[in-house]
Amino acid sequence: MKSGFATVVTLALAAALQWVCGSAMAADKGEVVVFVPSSTNPYIGQFEKGAREKAAELGYSVKVIENNFNQSEQDSQVQQQLASGQKAAGYIWWPFENAAGIGALRALSRSGSPVIVSNQFPLKGTDKFYTAYAGANDILSGRTAAEMLLKACAEPGMKCDKGAIIRFPAGVSAGDDRVTGFEQAIKGKLDVISVTPTAGFLEDEGYKVASQIIPAHKGELTWLYTENDSMAGAAAQAARENGLAPGKRILIVGGTCHGDSSHVVNGDLIGTAIQSGYFEGWLAVQTLVKYIKTGKVLPGEVYLAANPDKPPSDDGAPHKFNFLPNPAIGNSEAAYDQAKLWGLNAKQLCNF
Amino acid sequence: MTSIAIARKSIGRRTWRFASLAAVATIVIIAVVAGLTTPAFLTVGNGLVIIRAASMTGIVAIGMSYVTLSGNLFALSASALGALLAVIFALVTAQTDLPAGIAVVLVGAVLAGVLQGVAVNLTGNPIIATLAFGAVFRGLASVLSGNGVLRIHNTAAAWIGTARPLGVPTQSWTFVFLAAVSWLVIRKARLGRQIILSGANREAAVASGLRVNIVTCLALVMLSVGVAIVAIFTVAQFSEARSNLFSGYDFDYIAAVLVGGIALRGGQGTPLQAALGAVLIALLENFMLLNNVSGGLLMTVVGTVVVGAISVFHLLQGKNR
């Protein structure tokens, strides 16, 4: 009995030692601390996955600190992290509320470790508080959607003039930026009847607004922009219920692949574009490590190339602003199947 | 005095009749103003749109009204439970078939209601207990879904989510049916009177031999079944589920109950008032949406209506007691 117990203890200790040593070896370059809202949002789940995998590849460990979509909670987490005295190799900062989180960002910047801001484009006047920005460019996202729409409008037999925008909830800066990019690109070419915010980012919230907007403007609506494909798919459903065939009598674009791709491949949407949560997390870690290795930040911005197979190099210094590409995808099964970014296909990058 | 007699007396009929009339009058006033100022408003099509918009909130609000009427304020776990049940429905339906998906979700809903009822009875605090359960439900939804999108490809489910018998969405039919049934339950059934008595005067209910703890459990089960129905409809309509579904919806459910004029401390009102509250809010939102009112102003107006409704009904209930 005693011998059996001793064996179990020995095996457990051996396993624990191997785990500790393995972790230490994988993390011998230090720990990257990532502050994000909750991964119950699948996009954020993908962000974390990308960050972890890139960090492991580059020899770092990752500690993810999630908040429940609450800036006060995130601020408190920052204070606790700093008070712990644990030296981080660097921080990745995705604030829940960009403006409200400035105090916490300032505190992180004073820790001496580099800080990479991601997802929420930094506000003016906060340049000193972060090392670099790495992530999506929502103005570019809106512009890409507008360019797809204008291209579809130029097809023979299509008539485009008035349309509507269904946007993310009021106060979401990504929603503001996408509308800005979209409106800049269609200025003088298309008319916007209304810009209506939803209560969220998903199908049910998009449907609730689209099912009210479409019948009210049925005779004049020729296009809809919804800021992501989840809401665009729901808008296509609402359009069909109101006798407007998507792709024929009304053109619908979400502009960021998210959710059910069937609406893209069956032609309900005029197309989509890849904005990958996985690669946003991946890029944030890569940018951090590039800074750690070089100790330099190049001024200005860089739009990373949308190479289908090859991800951007880990070498060299990062820029102050490092933007993910937004490659467009056509609305056919073949186009969707062939679409790739940095070695991963659209199904891998959009199915979250 | 029998428990039923106490219940009847405690209903405070004048107050809740006034509340019902106030909700209906407000709906009529908004409809008239909107009809005169907004050309697209007063159409049959837009009327159906408003009922459809009210349906999903209204179905849960009807269930929530049982919790409020039983004297347990609100359950702050409804939106999270909806996400969990949606994830379970998608998982089971994808692996087996639609009847199995519906059966498992309904059993899960009953279980969730009973567990929350036990916790509320043990802690004596429905807000804290259901808030904690909300975290559990959302976390489980996240774990079960792997933080991904769960898709189903089921024709029967898609029919449930998108069909329009006689031109009216299935969700709206269900909402109207449940509103009628819930009114009958609260006004005509023994359980309804027990819920009212538990909320109106807990001590009297206990003294008259009523098992208040069981009533609390049943009220939470009825809410959970309402949440399950909405979860099934949502997954069926869009053929997918995620763990972050219904985030932030708890305020909408509670607002519908309060705007309908159901007494915050319980014992006064009917689920029909919660249904009317959901219609009123949907009407208001539709009016502002058609007039391109900003999201911030829309939130401000709905919040103000809720505060106004609570204040007026609170004052009236004070006078009535």
C-alpha cells in the first residue's frame, strides 16, 4: 500500500517537474501579458489563440487577463498586475472602452515594459503611452466594403443610388471608423438615407434593425452596408422577407467575414473581406517581439501586404502603426475556397 | 380569510388595471403621434414588424413577470441562460435531430429554473443568486461552444425560425399565444393565485400553508422555459449559436416588466402587462428608428420611460395600500 502511494507521488512529482521545466523552456524569453475583454466573444477567442500561438513560436509565454466587458474591471486588473511586481516582457492592451482606459494605459507605459495597443485605434494625444499599434484599421475596412459595393454597382443592369448603413452600437469606435471609411469612399457617388445603430454585433441585433428599416424605405433602398457579415446575412434575410432579392434588387455588404459564409457564397452578399481575429492577436505579439529584439520603432504607418501564403517577417523594427490587411473576397464558392491570407484560408480565418 | 381571498384582495386591482390602461393609452398616443408624423409608420406591414420586434423580448418578459409577481424582483441570469440553451440546442440538434434538441433544451431550462429557485430560497436574495448563475451559464456556454460558432443545417428548424403562417412570423404567433395563456394562468389557475399571494404578502402566504419556496422555483422554471423558447427561435432563424448571444438583453426584459406596470415588490399585475410593456418599447424604438434618431437618444428615451413608469406606479401603489 505504502509502496503504491510512493509510486503515485513519484509519478506526480515527475509529471509536475516535466510540466514546470517544459513551461520554463517554452517561456525562457519572458511573459507577455495580454489584456482583453472576455473570450466569450468568439473574435476575442480567436485573438487570444493567435497571440498564444505566435508567442509560443517566438519563445514567450502568455498570460491573458480577461475582463467581462467592463473598463473599471480592466483598470483594476492593470493595477493588480503592476502591484504584483512581476516583470513582463511586454503588454498587449485591448481596452474595452478606449477613452476610459487611458489611465490604465498610462500606468502600463510607466512600468518600463513595452506596450502594444491592439484592436481599438489609439486616441489622439496618447502616443507617449504606447510603443506601437498593431491591429485592424477600421477605416480601411469601411473603405474596402465601399469599394466592393461601388464595383458591384458598376455591373450591367445594376442601379445604385440611395441606401442605408446599419452600424455597430453607439460609442463603439470601430463602428465610427468603419462608417467614416465607407462614407469617404462613396462620397458623391451614393446617397445615405440613414445610419442606424444596432444593440450589438450579431445576427439577431442586425435583423431587428434591418427588418424595420427595409420596409420603411422599400421603394428607394438600393444598397445596405452593415459593418460585418453576421448582420449582413440577417439583413439579407429581412430583405428577402420584404420581397427584395439580395444581389438583384438590393446590394448588401458587411465587409468583414464573420459568421455564416453561406450568405457570401450564395450571392446574398456582394462579397466580403478578411479581418481575422487570429491574425490580429498574432500581429500584436509579433510587433511586440520585433520591438524587444530591435529596441526601435519606425515612425509612421505600414499596411502589411495581403500575401496569400507568406506571413510578414519577424525581422526588423515595427512601425508606430502596423495595420492588418483587409483582402476582399468575391461572392462565389470558388472565390471563397481560394481566398487565403498569410497561409490560412478564409474558412479557417472567418469561422468564428 | 382563505389564501385565495387574501390573494384576490392583495392584487390591488385598481392599480394594475390603471397600469394596464396606462400602457395601452401610451401605446395609442405614440401610435397616433407617430402616424401623424411618420408616413411609413401606420401600415399593416410596420405593425407586424413592431409585434415581431416585441416578440423575442416579450416572450422572456412574460416569464420574467412570474418572477417579479412572486416577490423575487428579477432574474439577472436570463440572457446568459439564453446563450447556454442556444448553444446546447445547436450542439444536440447538429448531433441528433430537432425533436431531441428541443427536448434537451426544455429539460435544461427546467433544471436551470429549479437550481436557481433553490439558490434564491437559500440565499434569500434573488438578485445576487441569479447574477451568480448568469456567470455560470455564460461560462458554460463559452466552454461548450469552444468560443466558436456552432452551425446547424436543419430544414425543420429553419422553418420554425423563418416561417410566416398567414403572413405573421412564428415568433409573433408564439408571443401572442403565450401572452394569452399566461394571463389565464395568473388570473384563473391556482398556481397563478399562489404566485400573486407569495408576492403580495409572503408572511400571509406562509401562514396559510403555501409552500412559497416551491412557488419561487416554479416562477423561475416558467422564466427559463420562456428563455428556452427564445433561444430555440434564435438558433432556428439564423442556423447558428454563439456563447455571446443575447448579451445586454437583461435590461430589455426588465424594462418591459416595469413599463408594463407590474409592481416591483410583487403581488400586483399580470404577465399581459409585461407583454404590453414589450410592445410599448418596440413601438417607441420603431418610431425613433424610422425618424433616424441616434442610438444614444434612443437609449435615453427608453431609460426615461422606464424611470417614469416605475415612479408613477410606485406612487400609485403607495396610495393604494
